[in-house]
Amino acid sequence: MTLENYRELQAVDFGDVEIGNLMDISKLRIDKNQSVEKRRQQYLEKVGNPYLVRVGNIKVKVRFADNGFSLEDAFENLLLSV
């Protein structure tokens, strides 16, 4: 994915997405024996838009604070917790 692809996904409006069309990450399973790169690929393939997901019956828009952590670091931490 390119930076432009990520920006397009991030720009999707929260209200324009039906909850039934979002991946429930509480049920998501990623193979922790794989490298971080392969886990990232699995996650993206399963959720589609990494910025809009659901947890049970709650829609979630993921945002990253401008606190010095890169998107890569934040995404890697997210993957390690799934």
C-alpha cells in the first residue's frame, strides 16, 4: 500500500460506513508465529480499512496522536496486541 492509499482509507467518513461492513477485531486472529510484516499483511487483508473497524457492536475509527510515534510503530504495537 502506498501512503496515498492509507490517506484515502483514513479519510473515509465514520458515518458513511455500516457497522455490518466492518471487521470485528475482537474475533480477529493473526498468526503470532509470523514476522511482523506478514502479520501486517494478514491484518490488512482481513480488515480492509485499518482505520475503521468494530469491536463487538461498536464502530471504531483509529487515529494516531502526533506524539513522536510513527504510524509504523503504532501499527506494529496494534498488531502485537491482536
